[in-house]
Amino acid sequence: MNNRYFALSLATLCLSTSAIAASDDASPSQNAMRDTLAYEITEGLTTEVGQRQGGTEAEQRGRDWAVAKLNALGFANVREEKFDMPTWVRGEEKAWVISPFQNVMAAAALGNSGSTGAKPLEGEVIYFRTLDDLVAAPDARVAGKIVFVDHQMKRAQDGSGYGQFGRARFIGPNIAAKKGAAAILIRSIGTDSHRGPHTGNTNFEAGVKPIPAAAISNPDADNLTRQVMRAKTPVKVRLLLTPQNLGQQKSGNVIAEVPGSDPSLPPIVIACHLDSWDLGTGAIDDASGCGIITAAASYLQNRPAPKRTVRLLWAGAEEVGIWGGKDYAEKHKGTPHALAMESDFGADRVWRVDFKLPDSAKPLADRIASKLASLGITRGKDPASGGADVAAIIAAQDLAVIDLQQDGTRYFDLHHTPDDTLDKVDPEQMRQNVVAWTMVLEEVANYAGDLSMAPKS
């Protein structure tokens, strides 16, 4: 469905309920059709706090903002649950081609990158078309060089390709370090053609000394590739990266609830992540997700209490190691949960719903799928898996899951870049997300049946 058809479809739905004011007489999903709260939350968080890198003072300001906002919206049991985490921050970032051509490249250090020190590092570039080519290379060919891993991620509605191409960032620096490389540059893990590099976390194995590691923008990667292919002598690069490791710092999760009327029923947890990378203001990743789940949950407060408690998890420090999701699972391992959901793929329209429910809950899935069809949302075939911030609690308790899959066609144009700003959020598409989430929550939160995925004896 194109955006124009989607807007007309949602407008038709809104007109069909235009006589119903936002009130206790309307269903939660009817009220959600006029939602402005999700955008208000996203605008407020990105405007009043801005970037919120995990473990930093900026993230703490984000938690303070979230606690105040959730209390003002009338949620119950609003609190901050702190934890300690290792914290890395960026410093200066410069990259130049110095021979046989000369130009400046737009570069961003990867999280946990090593430092070049105060003076730039210079070295010969060794080109690898793919990460697998680097893996296969003899160590002697790599030692002392500046590795450049090239690749080209393509747009896809479901974001497929991130797992494959993202390996260059996830594990490429560690592989290069073990082979003795002096530093590594990767083509940004993204689908845009802007001169804004995509940052993101990388990790080094215990005992492996971190090397300077940076992503260069896609146009700069194109140019460097041409230079390597054209040069008759080795291409040389100068690189300056001065990040710091600050040791253990405080981060935290923000929790809020819509209390259920039946305390015997395990709660539902719905998640987003509060932190962001520091190059933009974290609008699509993931202030918008926090806006979407919070707005949807807020509409349950306009009715008699749902049967199940709905717990909101604004997770901390997701970008730099999923620390908040892991801490939540550890702190709440003694509390049975029923089901988990997450919004962390931008704010463009939901196009598919996936389920992981027990066989006994098939009628529930059928009802949800039927309601979502009115928004142009199709039913998927694969079992739902959840998002990063609920992965640990899902694994620990084998929870039921519902995934509302967002259109990711343009997500990796913006992901982890300076372009992740509020103007990229489409309020109409965001509203469709809120309606879809509210439709799901009003069904699941009032479902008294067994949602346990444990085998029945």
C-alpha cells in the first residue's frame, strides 16, 4: 500500500468515527484514531532532551523527562530502575585520503572503537569487497594495514540485509584486530547516499586490543573504492579518532503501568528504548517507539481497567549493548509475564502482524488479525520473535509475542546517522501505528485465557 492510499484509508476510518469524541464512550482504538500524543512525546523528548547516549548525563536527563511525562499522563507505578554499565564516548573524528589522491572523508567512530591517540594514524589501505573476504585473508596480508570493508546494503520493507551486512560493524573490527590490522574503516551500514556516516556498536573479544574503527559515509565509500581500483600505488589514509572509555556509569530503565483488574493474570510488557546514538536526536530510533507504545497504552486508561496489567518498559542503553533489556529480565525474573511486544523500527506504517501464541489462543490471533486488516495490515506466516529490549525476558520465560512489523524501506537511510531527527517522522503514519497497537492491546489486555507457551502435560 502506498502512502497516499494509506492516508486515505486511515482518513476514512477516522471519518467513520468522527462523531465520537475522545471519551469513555469510545473504544480505545476509536480514540486512537485522533491520536496526537505519540508525536507530542517524540517531539518533546527530541526537543527538550535531544540525543541520549547510554550511560551519559544526557540519558539521565531523558529518564528524568520520561518519569515526569509518564506521571503527568496518569500512569501508575512510574519509577526508574538503575543499573551500572561500561560507557564509551566519542571524541575527535577525522579521516583523509592522503596518497596518491587527496580528499577528506565523513567518518564516525564505532562504539567501543580504540583510539589513535592525539596524533593521527597513517597507513596503507587494504581493500576487501566483503567481510567474508577479510575473514579468508591471511593475517600477514592484513597486519599493519588500515582495513577497508566495502559492501552495499539494499532497501527492503522488512529491513532484511541488516543482519548480513551489519556483520562488518558487529564483528569486522574484532576480526581485523586479531589479524593485526592498525585500524579499520567500513562502509556505513545503511541504504542512503548522504554524506552522513552511520555509527553503531562494535565489540572486541576479551584479550583483543581494540583498534581504531570507523564508518565512512556511503558516498565516501564509493569514492574510496574507485580510488583503490584506479590507483597504481597503494592508497594511504590518515585517521584521527580520540574516543574514551569512562568505565562504569549509571543507566536505567523507566517503568510505568496501566494496572489490571485481575492480579492473578500475568502482565503484558510493551517496550521501546529511551537511549539513542549521539549524532542525531534519536527521533526514529527510538523516541517514536516510546511515543507509539505510550499513546496506545494511554487509551486503555479511558475505559474500565483492563483485565491484565500493561507494563511499559522504556529501556535504557539499548544501542550500546541492550543493557536495559538484560537488566529488566534479571530484576523481574521472579515475576511471571504473559506476553511481550516492542516498537523499535521507526514510525512508518505497520504492514504485517506476526504471532507467537499458544494453540489455545488461535481465536485471539484471528480476532486481532481481522481488526488490523481494516488498516491494510496483513497476517504473516512466521512466528513472532520480539525486539531487542524484550529478548531476554522472552527467552527467560518463553513468552508469547506479537510483532507489529513496520515498513522499514527508508529506516536504514536514517539509522544511527545525524539525519535521525524529528522532521523524518510522518505524523499520519505514526498515528496508524498507534491505532494498530491500541487494537492489539485492547484485545490482549482483556484476554483472560492462558497465554503460556509452556508445553501442556
